Amino acid sequence: MQSNVPLAQYTSLAVGGLAEQLYICPSSDELQFALAETAGKQSWILGYGANVLISDTGLPGATLFLRGGEITRDGDTLIADAGVWWDEVVQFAIRESLWGLELMSAIPGGVGAAIVGNIAAYGQAVADTLAWVELYDRTNGETRRVQPSELDLRYRYSAFQTDKFRNLVILRTALNLQRTPTKELEYQVAIDVVREKGYDIGTLTGRREAILETRRRAGSLWDWHHPEDYLHTAGSFFRNPLVSDEAVENLMAFEEHGRTAEMLRKMNQLHGGASKRVSAAHVLLAAGFQRGQSWGPVRLHPEHILKIENTGGATAQQIYDVAQEIVQTVKAKLDIDLTPEVRFLGKFEEH
Ligand SMILES: Cc1cc2nc3c(=O)[nH]c(=O)nc-3n(C[C@H](O)[C@H](O)[C@H](O)COP(=O)(O)OP(=O)(O)OC[C@H]3O[C@@H](n4cnc5c(N)ncnc54)[C@H](O)[C@@H]3O)c2cc1C
């Protein structure tokens, strides 16, 4: 345990004030010790800090980062500790010739948060393969297993985001994989990369290479080992919103590539799995925001507008203010409610 440690170095956005007490836990067992030691205190459980905006005023109480753990195989099921870097699980599966995670290659972060946010990419989601989750209950110090049906897993959502689950910490999970492909690659942007580079997407390694290159082009890579080599973002800042049919028609009017309503609907279905879920990037463009638009050191990514970037020296409050401006402008101009995918931790000022 260390006291008064700057948190910016532990987050992908590279912002955040001091942790009153900081624990870095290299395994689920060590996390359990730290949880027992901090029982009754205000505490914050984090993985790799790739999906949070931590306030400049820092976090009171104990901040626990779970980073590290083991992966094992039992038949076609992989069992991974919550602190394992997600991409290590994907690579493990690929080495073992198991399908089901390959399209989620290189999503930054740990296994625990992967369940909390039901991470997804290019048509695959964690919920598709989840077998069970082992939890530590902070209210009584007990551990137990839960089934996916108890977790309300939906687009970028799980019950872990509710108050009811606030005291439950993920310790490990099991993922049921397959010996044959489970999904085709349907995303045009990735298919274009495959055509250009000639990757063999009939193989697991070929699919991984295609995804890595597609993610590299979209600025969607981040590795906690070398954060200085990557942009400071938290990935897509907002969820793709659910909107009314009328709003969908309004949005079409702003379609910059001349795509038909039918094409856009198909794209949007792929994005969110619901017929009226639209691309948040499209919504931002329709509301008048531009790729590469900046507010001092805070910028919308030049290609992927949904990523809010700290180009150097931004404060958490500046990033928060830009996010609020986007939410309010989108509401005022398009009557669409945008909700952040990124979690705000600590205190922020409302303007
Ligand atoms: C460049 C970039 C690209 C991205 N691309 C994608 C993408 O393609 N698809 C996608 O879905 N996401 C994407 N993201 C978002 C991010 O990768 C995921 O949200 C990831 O799951 C964050 O993991 P983390 O360990 O860093 O979580 P953290 O930021 O550390 O925590 C996120 C939340 O999970 C909770 N949490 C963490 N561990 C536990 C645990 N053990 N038990 C209970 N709660 C826990 C925390 O309290 C917090 O609320 C991207 C992010 C970046 C920076």
C-alpha cells in the first residue's frame, strides 16, 4: 500500500489526481487480501484504467488495481483471473486453436472490466462465450459463482453497473470456446483491410492480424506496458444511443457518405444489436462536431470522432467539460440522449 499516489500514470487518458491509498494487486488472491484489509472503507476497484475518467481531485479511500493472474484450459473452456490483460486471453485461445474471442483481439483492459462493460468488437461480445463468473462479496467476505443469466448482459452493459452489484468484485471467469469458427467477419472496414493486405481470415492468426491492423488504423490500440507509445483516449467515449424512428430519419439527412437508409440501418444493427441503435459517431457529426476538433489539449480523434483524446497536459475537468458540451449539444440539436461508456470517478464541477 502506498499513500497519495498520482493516478494519471495508471489510466489511458493520462489524467487523475491522487489516490489516498493505492494497492496494486498482482493476483486475485492478493486482491482478496487487500479487500479484506480495506473492508468498510470507501474503495475503488480498477483493472488497467482504460475506461475511466478520474477526477483531478483524486480518489478518497483505497484505490485497488488488479493487474495480473492466470489462464488455464479445461476442455474447450478457458478460465481466466480477473486481473489478466484481456488480449492475453485472446492470444491464449488462438494458440490453443479455440474460436470465439479472435475478433476482440487487442481490446485494452483486464478480464474483470471486460465483463463489467460486456466488451465487444467487430461482431463478437464477451457475453457470447461467458460460462460463469466468480465473485467476492464485500458485504460478507464470501465468494460465489454466478451464471451469465443473472448478469443482465446487454450492449456495453451488465448488472455490475448497478448499485445492487456495487459490493461485488469479479475474481475470475470461464469462457466457453469452440473448435470451429463461430462468426464471420462482417465489418466492411475490416474486410477492406483483409482485401488490401491479403490476410487469410480462414485462420485464427489471419483474423487476429486483420483486426490488429484495422484497430491500428482506427487509433484503437493501447498497451499498458508502453502507454507513451499510444494516444491518450479511453476508446469510444459514448455508447451508440437508442433513438426513435423519426430521429433515425433525421440523422440520414446528415449522412456524409451518401449511404442509403437501408445500409445505415444494417450498419447500426451491427453496431448495437437493436434496430434503432445508431452510431454515436454519426450522431456527433450530425450535431455539428468535427473530426479533429479541439478545445486546447482536448481533441476529437482526427479519424474516429468518438474518441476524446488528451493530446498532452489536459485536465480531467477539461475532458469532462467537452463530454458535457457534446451531450448537451446533441440533446439540444437532435433530441438524442447520449450516455458515456467511460466511467467518471471522483468529483467534477458542473458548468
Ligand atoms: C484505445 C482504446 C480502444 C478501446 N476499444 C474498445 C473496443 O473495441 N470495445 C470495447 O468494448 N471497449 C473498448 N475500449 C474500452 C476498454 O478497453 C474496456 O472498457 C475495458 O474493459 C477496460 O478495461 P480496464 O481493465 O482498463 O477497466 P478499468 O478502466 O480499470 O475499469 C472499468 C470499470 O470496470 C470496473 N472493474 C474493473 N475490474 C473489476 C473487477 N475485477 N470487478 C468489478 N469491477 C471491476 C471498474 O470499477 C470500472 O467501473 C477501448 C479503450 C481504449 C483506451
